[in-house]
Amino acid sequence: MNRTELIFATAVILFAAFCLGWMANWLVNRFNRVTKAEIGELDRMAQALHEAEETRDQAINYVHQREAEITNQLSQTEAELRAAMDGLRDARHEAEELRRYIEQKNLG
């Protein structure tokens, strides 16, 4: 095999490899092509995801508002309970003083 035949054989092998690579690339692109229906489905899914995120954000805001209202009600109820307990303590103390006074008057 002389030099010219070697160059020609190498050129043919490289051209064949190029053609096989080009055909493989064409096949891969052919099978991976995205159709308009798939793009439409992706758009619908993106819209549904956006709506779900908005709904989630609204729910989170509602929960925070409700939590603040309930916390406020709890604070008010605790304040009322403290006031009622203080009033009950004062009433018991006053009743005890009245009992002692009555006992002293009955004995004395």
C-alpha cells in the first residue's frame, strides 16, 4: 500500500464516520422532537402550577390572619380570666373577713 492509497483509505473511513455521526444525530433529534401537543400540555401544567401557588399563598395568608385573631382572642380571654380570678380572690377574702366579724359579734 503506497502513500496515496493510505490517504484515500483514511479519507474514505473519515467520510464514513462523518456520515454515520450525522445520521445518528438526525435520528436522535427525530426521536427527541417536542410536538405542539406536548408544548400545549406543558403550558397547561405551568398555568395549573401557577394557580396552585396562588391558592397556596392565599391559604397561608388566611391561616396567618386567623392565627393572629385567635391569638388576640386568647390574650383577651386570659386577661378576663385573670380579672375574674382576682375578683374571686377579693370576694373570698372579703367573705372570710365578714365571717370573722360575724363570729366575733356572736361570741362577744
